[in-house]
Amino acid sequence: MEPGLELSQRHKTVCILFGCVALLLPFLAIWQLMLIVLAVTIGFASLTPRVSAHLCFAVLILVVLSWVLNFPIYLLGASIAIVTFSAMARDLIAQRKTIRGSVTFLVFGVIFAFCIGSWVIALTKIVISSQFMFFLAVIGAITGALLESIPHANDDLTVPLGSAMAMWLFADFEYWVPPHHLILALVLMLAIGYVSYKVSIADITGALSGVLLGVLIIVFGSIKWFVILLVFFILGGVFTRYKYGYKQSLGIAQAEGGARGYRNVFGNGLVALILAVAEGVFGGPIFLIAYLGAIATATGDTLASEIGETSKTQPRVITTFKKVPAGTSGAISLLGELAALIGSAVIGILATLLGMAGLHVAAITILGGFIGTNIDSLLGATLENRGYLTNSSVNLFATAAGAIVSAGLYYVLV
């Protein structure tokens, strides 16, 4: 047997073993589970140190968390199911690191995580509704598919830990929606993610990141909140292609044809996601105002960069107003500032047309987005150019600033 094939067979054996452990969770005491996982970890660490040991170690960490921090045993079963049963089902249908493989992993992850989690809940008589378990299974499966799509060598370590932590985080909120609403949101986001991948607006990681953000924003906010985010991503994709050949000739065009990855998606959308979740859990108009400010900043910044880089006049750095080459972090131009204002206005006006807010909120959104965009330029000219921040982290801080400015303006002016 070839070494690679033998390694694959050993890995499948470990997956089957841990899949069986997940089924036995309702019948095992925590100390018995610890002994079993330790035995499997020690036994396979010496045989397959590069692959199966990662899975063993990940499950061992989760068992320890169950013992020390009361990590829910039903989520332990669900996370094991995602990385074992769904991965094995995926391998029978599609290849890893492909859009088909990721979607297959996600779908089977939802199914197996829900089934195993419900199995543990039913036999241990934990008071958790099936609707809530389904919601957690969707969150865990999307997170697992995303983590598996990101190129790295330790899928069997990051996928179970990441999916488990995501489910654990939302388990504390005790928030869920009817399953048919959740299924519709998931199907919608998978369709949008697939199209965005096919037209090269996003790579696989960007598409799956968008699925996660979209589902959560629809669930905790509403479909209108999602439409606001979707318009930003569409505008970003369209204007990234604007005069792409010209920007490419200057060496300032986005790599890979402008396809956005997970860093870009989370850099621009994480603050908005947090605000949407906060609105669903706590309620209150301030979260919507801040959300609009964050998206307006992301939109204004994207349009300012992609359109401003095509300006015929040389841009100036925002800190000293000295002329710098196009594409320099922190550079601004009249065309870019106008694009930022228009991008922010699109979000503010759209929110009004959707009936989410009045004209006064639209004005606050435009101002907050414009200020946030220029804060982005300021951070780019200082911390990013000095190597303290990346472009994605600058976007993250700038959207947070746009959200804070918009919320502050709302308190002062309204």
C-alpha cells in the first residue's frame, strides 16, 4: 500500500472511531470519555503524527473543556460529527478545497451535527429545543466549512475547535428562529456565495465568509439588514473591476482579478455582524444606526479606493498632503472623496427606501460613513504604512469608527 493511501486509511479509521465515541457520549462519564480519548490520542499520535494526531488532540481539548468549563456535551458530539461524518461524506462526493466540496461539507455538517447533537440531548434529557439545536448545527457547519477552506495544514485541529467554539458562543444567547426561516436564509446565502465565486467576486473563503455573515445578519437582524450588506458587496465587486486593466498596469489592482477572501469579508463585515447580533439579542435603534454607519464606511472606503485610484490628478497623503503615487495607503484625491460620499449616500438612501430609517438617519449615515472612510485613510497613512496594521485590520477599525461616529451623532442630534 502506498504511504499516502495508508495515511488516508488510518485517518478514516480515526474518524470512524471518534464518530462512534460521539454516538456513545450519552452513556459515558466524563472520566471514561477522557480515558478513551487519551488512549486513542496516544495510540495514533505515534502512527500518524501529521494528520490524525491533530484530530485526536482537538477532541482531547474539547473533552477537557467539558470537564473543566462545562462545555456542553451535546456540542462536543456535534463538533465531532462535523469533522468526522460530514468530512467522510464529502470525500465520497467531491474534492477538498473546491466550492463543491465546501458546500457538500457544509450541508452534511448541518445534518450530522443536528442528528448527533439531538441524539445526545434526547438521551441525556438536556432541556434544549430541536429548533435551537438546528440553529447551532448550521452555525457550526458553516464555521467548519469556512475553516477547512482556508489553506493551512491543520484542518483536523482548527475545524472541530472552531466549529465547537462558534456553537458554544451562540449557545449562550439562547436565540433561534424557525427552522424553515433558517433553511431559506442558508439556501439564499449559498446561492449568492456560489454566484459570487463563479463571477470571481469572491474566492472560496470569501464566499463561505459571506454565507456565515449573511445567515447571522438575516437571523439576528432581518432581510433588510442583509440587503444593505449585499449592496455593499455588489458595489465592491463591480467597482473593483472598474478600469481594472488600467489599475493593473499601475501595479495597484486587487490580486486574483479582485476576488475577495475571508480577510476582506471579515475586515469590512465583522463590526456589522456584531451589531446585528446585538440588535437581535438586546434590541434598540442605536444598533441599526451604528450598523448603517459601519456599512457606509465600508462602502465609501471601497469606492474611494477603487475609483480614486483612477484619478488623473496625483493623490496626496492625508497626513501631510504631499503628493504620493496612486495606490499608496492613506492617499486621498478629490475624485476619491467624492466617491466616498456617494458610497455612503447609497447606504443611507437605501435604508430610507427600505423603510428602516428616516431622512435624518440617512444624513447621519452619510456623515458617519464619510468620516469613517477618512479615518481609514488616516490609519492607512500612519499605522498601516509603518507595518503595525494590515489592510484588513485597518478596514475593521475604520468600520468600527464609522459605527461609533454615527451612533454618537444620533445621540447628539436626535
